[in-house]
Amino acid sequence: MSNPSEFSNVTALTKANVYFDGKVVSHTLLFADGSKKTLGLIYPGKFHFGTDKAERMEIVAGSCSVKLDGSSAVNIYGAGTHFDVPAKSGFDIEVTSGIAEYICSFIG
């Protein structure tokens, strides 16, 4: 799987979404069809996110380990891979070194 390198014809919101004292930062992209994505960076650390809608997290660069709520499995994701998170759920994500870059698509 290859992640997109650019998005055309979008509205980028200039106000950043800042979480965990700046260790996770993203910007929102709005598409003409009404869909929304965020582009972000995750610095080293371990973080928990809850989901309202279902999400697909595509890793663009770097790597992370992920444990979905309700699962005991921890999986490693690197550039070019993705994982899906159900609606009304959540996940733990850990970056041990470098910066993980991601695209989050809201799919539900």
C-alpha cells in the first residue's frame, strides 16, 4: 500500500490540533465531498486516543506500536502501513524513537 504524497482541492484549517503537551500535533483537511482527514506528527511517548467515528490511521513515515482497546495484541506499523480503529473505541499508540507521521481518515 502506498500513502498519498499530496491532496488536491482541499481546505486546510490553520489552527493545529495539539494533544499531550505538543507531543501529538495535527492539522485538519476538509474535502469537497464533505470528508475529513488529519495530517499529524507523533513524537516519542505513549498516548491513548478515543474514537467517536471509525478511523483509518495510515503511517507515512517512522513507526509506532499500537494496541486497540479490547485487544491484548500489540502490532508494529511503519511507513506504508495502516490500521483501523472502530467507532466508539480507542487505542494506545507508542513511538519509541524519531517521529511517526500519519494521515487519519474518518471513515464512520
